Amino acid sequence: MEFEESGIGEECGVFGCVAAGEWPTQLEVAQVLTLGLVALQHRGQESAGIVTSDGASPPVYTSHKGMGLVSTAFPPEALLKLRYGNLGICHTRYSTTGISELQNCQPFVVDTLHGRIAVAHNGELVNSRALRKKVMRHGVGLSTCSDSELITHLLALTPPMEELDTPDWVARIKNLMSETTTSYSLLVMFKDVIYAVRDPYGNRPLCIGKLVPISRLHSPGAEEEDTEGWVVSSESCSFQSIGAKYYREVLPGEIVQLSRHGVKSLSVVPRPEGDLPAFCIFEYVYFARPDSIFEGQMVYSVRQRCGRQLAIEAPTDVDLVSTVPESATPAALGYALQAGLPYMEVLCKNRYVGRTFIQPNTRLRQLGVAKKFGVLTDNFAGKRVVLIDDSIVRGNTISPIIKLLREAGATEVHIRVASPPIKFPCYMGINIPTKEELIANKPEFKDIAGYIGKANCTACTAFIQQAHCLICWILSQTTNIYIRSSQYLTKLFTPLKMVPGLSNYMQKLQCSKGILSNRAELIKSSA
């Protein structure tokens, strides 16, 4: 799958750690933070930053930021500088806003009337333009175009009804959430605590883990006295590598406090009455690591179920099933299992070429596509291949892959896509091309097989139950949305009720029963 790097948006990773018990801690917090970021590297490769606090009064904050991968951004001497921290937050960044610069690297740190705060953020504020004007009217200058810097300054402003000499950071966070409802998963560090915040729609992921002794890592339960610390992360995939157990998700709208004393839920800010959660469906489709857990289900399992459903909806007469590595691999395996066909790798990925999606320069993206894959000719020469991809965006990457396979000896190449074609840009923190660039909106899409040069192409069309953000798939300015499943063709009526702050870009979408739900129920074939 590939994207064009255009527009303003971020797909980043946030991570935080608080050592439990007495301070100074024996826990190497800086090492935990670094390893947590490494596990989130797939969410951003442009830059990374760490801020630690000793938790004293007043606290000493220490920060280090660097460009590139985590391994490059944090040399050994940087970790030495951070070694006295008892808690900290960190961030790995992908940007689509021009040239990569260190000044855009998070976390952001500012001094307020009541002390220093550090903020790390994943998402995009849908009303950032209005909020920037509001902050500037208070005489605050902004040095970057980052929503994360904007959030930091909004938190520093005194909210209504607060006494100047009695800061209430929960009230400030609630005030921020009243100013902008989406999209953010947020870590705010103040003195000796970290506040983990998720927007009321739950658009971006955020979860909590418990650090335990390695000897207790795989035991059924760990006693409270075994807790070495608490961590919070964009994805649970980071927990195993640091010796943490999955604890729970941060709920949509929830403010959670992490301290040396434990985890405490402080508040849950509700959505407007009648509005549903809107967790980003592309976390399942592409962004998340397969071993992460969202809504009680492993991403790998969801992708595999999508592949099974795709085989039910779009069977084909071929000799083997393969994939465009790597995010589509679970779907390809699911397709093969459902179809009773062998699965074979036909493409060899150069793992030292970054994801084409998260390279911020178009030229680098194009070079990445050219250098990214080799072909495993012996596995498919003289055979008919169905190639499974996770999504179709611009249609530019799949064409050279088809050409590679044909030139290497495939007699037929069929394409099956494990999610609907993207038709609309995202305004919630993920960079997607303009509507005109998306292949689903081109006249050629009616003959997509001919357009990208292959035997035939079919996308999976049975989907998600309500409570997920599907705006990139089915946003419509009309009240009629058609969604086909393997059982029925349903005409859905969608009231044009707008989510506050999203103008005409976001609708509350009521969708039919499908593969993904809060309980991950698979549609049962009528056959």
C-alpha cells in the first residue's frame, strides 16, 4: 500500500513511563522510553524526542531530540544525560508538512505560571486554525505549524473559572477537550505525574501497561507489590519488549493519571448526546503493528478475518495466494486458508528501505517503491497468482509490482484488496492524497483492472459496525450510502448530523453489521 505525502497531518507514536515506589528509582526509565519508541518506530521515522523529570519540587526536566530513527536520534551519550529521570514521555514523528526540522520534534516543553509541562501528541486538531488565532490573541507566539505546540500553549492558558494561584491541570485538560473534540491521544507531564488523554471519539489509540519483574512477566497475575512502574503507549506492541503487561485501553474521552502510586481514572469527558465513538479504521487496515491489541482484539486476527471474508466475496481460479508485504500478510493468509489454496511469498522486501508512506519527500517515496521489492521467481514461475493487498489508494505502487511478477514468469496475476478503496482525504491526523489523486475517484476506476494492468481486481466490501471512523471510505454529501456485504445489498440512511468542529468533513456514520465490531464478530456467510 502507498500514499502520497501531501497535506498537513501526522501519524505518530507516543509513549510514557512512570517508575513505581521510592525515588530515585532503580528503574532505567530512559532505557524503557527508548525501547518503547523503537517498538513504535513503524508510526514515524522522521524524528524522535524524550523528556524526563526527576519528579522533585521544582522538577528538573531533561530532554533530547534527534532526527531520523530512534537508534540514530539517541546515541549512548544522550541516554546518559537522561538517566536521572523517574518519569518521562517520548514521541516518534512522521510529518507531512514540508521539510523535516528538529524544531518540529516532540515532546514540546513550555514554562507556565505554575511550572513546566511537557506534551506529546498523536493526531490532528480539526479546528486548529481557529485555535491558533485564539492563542495568538492572547499574545502567545507559535514557532511551528504543529498542532502539538498549539495544544501545549492552550494548556498553559488559564481556563475560565480557575483561580490564578491554584492550577487545576485536569480542569485545563477538560477545557482543551471542550475547545476541540478530535483528534488526539495526548500525554501531558507535570512535575511527578503523567496525564494520559484520549479524545471523546477515541479516534487515536492509547493504552496502559504495567511494568513487572521479568520473572513475573508471563505469570497469570502480578501482585501490586510486583509493579515496577506504569507505561502508556499508542500501541500495546511496545509492552513485551520492555517487560510490561497489557493493563487496559484509555477510554474515549478519558483522563488517566499515572504516578508512582499507580493508575487513577480522573474523568471521562462525554461526546455530544447520540454521537458514537470513531476509532480510526486504518489502524486495523495498515498503521498498527499486527501484535497490537485494540478493542480487545489483536490486529493480526482482524486482518486475517478480513482476508477470509475477501475469499468468500471474491474467489478466483488461481494456483497460489501471495501478498504485498508486510501489512497485507495476515489478510493473504486468511484468504489462503478460506480458499484452500497454498500461500507462497512472491516478493522479497528490502527491510532497510523505509515505508513508502512515511517518507516525507515525494522523490524519496518514488525511489522507495523502485527499490523496495525483489521477486522470488522460483515460487511462482508458470503459475497463476492472486496477490492480496491491504488497501488501494493511488494505484501507483501496484502497477510496477504486477509488471515485475509478469516479467518474472507469472502466467496470470489477480489482485484482491482487503479493504474498500479510499475515496476521501482524512482530516483526523492521517495523510491521504487529495480527492483528485485517489484512484477510486478517477474515471479509470470503473476499469481498474485495465488501469493498473492486471487480470482483475476486487476489493472487500463487507465491513465495520458503527463506532469506527470510516470517513476515507464512505463519506457522502447525500443521505444514501450503499454498502454491499456477502449476504445482502443494503441501502443505508445516514442523517447529516455533523460532529462538532468537523464542518462538512465528518458525519456520524451508521453502518451495517460487518467484520469489525467492538466484539470483532465475523459476518457469517449465508452459504
